[in-house]
Amino acid sequence: MNAMPTAVVTGADRGLGLETARQLARRGYRVLITARRDAAGQAAAAALAAEGHEAHFRHLDVTAPAEVQALRDHLKTTFGRIDVLVNNAGIFPDPSPGSPASSIFNADLDTIRRAMETNTLAAIHLCQLLIPLMQGNGRVVNVSSGMGQLSDMNGGCPGYRLSKVSLNAVTRIFADELRGTNVKVNSVCPGWVRTDLGGPDAPLSVAEGAKGIVWAATLPDDGQSGGFFRHGEAIPW
């Protein structure tokens, strides 16, 4: 096992996840791309390898406990430890923002449950199993959203909003329980980015959105833990 640091990025077959993996690879990390879509994930890893980086693909449905456990076992056996976990995989299951169907009065509770399962509970499970592989020294980035800020909470899209509020709480809980170690856990809002989720009218490129995630993934030892950031600047919860 060589000394190259290892980063795991979930939902990394496209968009912010892939660009985060690319930027980490350029900083000298071995990157493990995980995704549900095998062909896209394999293509993403191959693209990074063609750029001269060490990149691997692993199939992962973050909501499947057995697959998360298998990922942990694979990482432990293959690399011994990891240095970065980026919980990027997520869904936006609500009806279109601004539509009557997106009102909390019309919300389907199963939609909210699906959002919580993917965007929040999966991140908890990944942290539970993969943070121990950091051996007291690593970085966790939970990719959140301004739609999860209680300080700026609006109506509509309750599934997504509630799942991201809860993800921010997950960040605070893990960060507090990891005090005294050099594992730092932070939430990052990448901003409104031109992805499949953000749409073509978003003001930020994928590279610009990923930059803040990579900043949190590569914090120095005296960097903050338990914070919420956008573009490297602290924002209100």
C-alpha cells in the first residue's frame, strides 16, 4: 500500500461529484468514484485515468446497507485507510419548485422519506463505516444546500429541504463526537451550479461549485470542523 492519500466521492459519475474527484486527483489524491450507474461510473474513472490520475470505480447504491459495508471492506483490504469522504450522492425528489405540487400541504410523505433515506441516512451510514478507516486523521464533506439553511428557510420542496437540514445536523453531531481527533467534518453548499439538478440557468460552472467542496476536503490541520461553508466562507445554519 503506497502513501498516496485516498478520497472516496459518492455520486461521482457526473456533475459536481465527478468534478470534485477530478480536482482532488489533480491535488495528488487517489480517487474512488462511486455511483449507481456502472457504465457512467466506469467512464468517469477512465476519463480521469486518461488524464494521468489514479482513479477507480466502485458500484454503490448509498441506500443499500450491504453495499456500503462491502465498500468499507474493499477499502480496508485494498488501501488500508482513507483520507477523504465526500458525501455527494443525493436526490431532489420534490415536484418543481414554485409549483402547487411542491407545497408542504401537498407533500407525499413517501417522497420525504426517500429524500431522507438518500440524502441523510445514507451519509450517516457512510460516516459510521468509513470514518474509522481514517484512523483519526481525515476530512469529511457533506454536500448540503442553501435550501437547508434554517436561517433562510422558505416554503416548498419539503423533502429536499428537510433532508439537507438534517444532513447539517449530522455534520454537527459527528464533528462534536470527533473532537480531539484530526478528523474534520463540515457541510458545504456549492452554490447554484449548472448541473442536471441546478439547470442551465445557474450562474456557477461545475468547476466553480466543486472548488468549495475540495477546499473543505483539503483543510489544514488547524482548519475548522462542524461548520457550514459556501465558497470557503462560513454561512449561517
